[in-house]
Amino acid sequence: MRYQKPPLPFEKQLDLLKKRGLKVNNTKHALHVLEHINYYRLSGYFLPFQSEKDTFIYETSLDDILYLYEFDGILRNLLAEGLARIEVSCKTQIAHHIALKYGAFGYIQDSNFDFKKPQVHISHAKWLNKVRQNINRSHESFKKHFFNKYHSESDLPVWMAVELMSFGDASHLYRGMKKQDRQDVARGYFQIDQKLMCSWLHTIVYIRNLCAHHSRIWNRKLAIRPLLNKKDDNWRGVDNSKTFAVILLIKKMMLFQDKWNEWSGKLLVLLSDFHKIDVSKMGFPSNWKEVLFDGKGAIY
């Protein structure tokens, strides 16, 4: 079957929305919205406001949809901020462990790793080639300074190289480490098992990519779901396919209490500002405040 739908001018797109029951209070503003937010992108926020396909619930307005769209954008930026902190910590710990145990260039030697495991999905040689390509493309001054000073070197020390790796490459590096090395990093810094850390890093990379591409977050079913920590009561009953699992993951891996207080405070402000949002759609349990704030509750 071939795709037959014709492209529509912005005015026709608005007419179609009205025909499907959407209330539009300001035509000029509505056209401005469609000119700046792709119709197909915006349609991802229609579903909660539809009684059936292509039919909006009575009195649903464009403002209702934009309210949800704006909430999702701020939530996405907040998640990206929290995950960025975790990325920096993870890269630091991985590089530090490799450097101390295997030397500054230990990441180059295949014998220091176990990339042959099926869950790594890439050989050490292909991974290293990809990392080297990223380094070669980089214009960072520290890279230029290093190679200008150390003419005989063709690779950066691991603590420099990790700064030019994508988080996906850093995640593959961690998964490719020998089991005891993975355990040393996971237990020694994050106080979790290496299986959890492998899973959580995979989920973080996935969510970071969604955030980078401005994808819908709030009610998404996660394609890459974090393992639940069965030894931690906070994870009991959590749906690992929903956004709340990511928020709890951030809590567990953002180890500095002041940073968590700062980040979670922004989350509370967001939920207060957008109090009409049904947080259960994001997997928030009824006792979410106790879970996130260790039973102490929070002003919300």
C-alpha cells in the first residue's frame, strides 16, 4: 500500500483540527503555532484529548495541548540536566579505574577488556575506531595541545579520551570491561551491582538521545527499560516502562545530596506550576514523594 495523503498548507492543517473538534480561540496564534511546531510533532500530544481517533473531546482547546507540550519540554530539559551530571560522574569513574589499573592508554588494549560478550554489541576494534574518529574530528584545544607536545603519541590518555566520547561510547566501554572491573566501579562509587549499572547506563543513553532530539517524554513507554533494584524498597511497584523510573534512577545515581536537592526542587516547582498534569501517566506511584524524598515528604 502506498502513502496517498497530500501535504497541507498551515491554514488547511488548522481547518482539519477544527473539523475534528479542536477549539481554537485565536486563529492568528494557532497558525503561528503550526508554523513553528510541526503538525506531526504536535499530534503526539493529541491522544489524551481524543475520545477516539481523529476526534477531540468536547471543549478541548489548542491551549490545552500547548499546556501539555510546554510541560513536556521543560521536563525534557530537566531530565537532560540531571542525566548530564550522571554522565560526567560515570565517565570520571570509568576513566579513573582504567587508568589506575591498566595505565593511561589501557583502553587501547583489547586484552584489558571482554568486548566479546553478546550484550556489548560491538567489538573492541570497532569501538576503538569509532572513538578515534570522534577524537580526530574534535577541535578541542586540549587535544591539539597534547599532540603538539607529545609528537610520538597517536592516542590520548584515557582521562582525555573519555571527554571526547559520546555517552553511548562510554557506556559500551563500561559494558566491555571485565566483570570485576565493572563491579569495582559500580560498587565502589555508586553502591550498586554491575548488572544494574550496565542496564541503567543503557537507559540513560537512550533517554539522553530522546532529549537531544526533543522527543516526547512525559507519557512515553520506554523502549530501553532499566532493571529494577529488587534489594531497594524504593523500586518496589515501580513501572520501569515509565518516566518515573528514570527520575528514580537519577536520584539513585546523583550521589551528592545538595545536587539532588537542587534538581528535585526544580522538579517540584515544575509539577506545581503544571498542577493539571496527571503524573500517574508518567508512572508516578501514589507515594511518589515518600519514594523520592526517603519518607520525609516534600512541599508540593
